[in-house]
Amino acid sequence: MSREGGNERCVRAYSLLCVEGGQTRQRRQIGVVAAYAALFVLGVMEGLIGSFQFSHSLVVARHVIPVASLAFCALILATSLLGAAGMGTALGGLLPAIGWMAAAFLLTLPTAAGSVIVTNTAAGEWYLYGGAVCAAIGVVASFRYRPRRSGDIR
């Protein structure tokens, strides 16, 4: 213990590890916020691209299979699950789903002239309803099965 101006305090050895600790924690927090923002933007981009490309279909034995719609549904499911697993939180799975729903359902609204991007076809219904179900499954799974990290201090 040392005395400075009548106040007692502990004197510790100076270390660069102590000085850089606060800066690394702040950088880590900025990185986490940036990763969450990137997951949201990824969901928006998937919804935007999917809304314009959902109609690609494959005809097999006189049956039309909306391949692109099903692929975009699987993509949003995978993005939600992998986002939750990668971030280790349920928010990592929720943000891509919110971004996808915002973009996809915003593009289904008619304009003043009455035109829409996502049409009322079988492929459009598979894209919207299937994508919403897959996003919901991804969100529920990310809340239910989020990984437990030992020693994670936040």
C-alpha cells in the first residue's frame, strides 16, 4: 500500500495486458454488433433476390416444381440456423428471419398502379408461405437449441 495525498491505494505492476483489455472488449462489442447487422442485411438480401427469382421452375412429368422457391426457403432456414449457431445466441437466428420477412412481404404489397413483384402463383405461394414457415422453424430452433458456452463472460 502506498499513500498519496492521504488516500490509500494498492499499487499494481504496470502491464500492457491490463491496458489493452478494455480496448479489446470494446472492439469485440463493435464486432458483435457488426455481425448482427450483417445477419440482418443478409436476410434482407435473401428476401430481395428471392422475390425477383422465385419463379424459376422445373417441369417433371407434367408437374411444375418451383425449384427456386424451395431453394430460397431452404436458404433462409439454413441462414437462421447457422446465424444462431455462429453467434451462439437466438438473436443470431432471429435477425436474418426478420430481414427476410421485411423484404419479402414488403415486395408483395401492390403499388399505386396495382403491380406486385411476388405474384399469386404456385411458385409465389411456395416462396412466401414456405419461406415464412422455414424462417419460423429457424427462429424456434435457434431459441430452443442454442449452444451453451462455458466460460463466456459478457
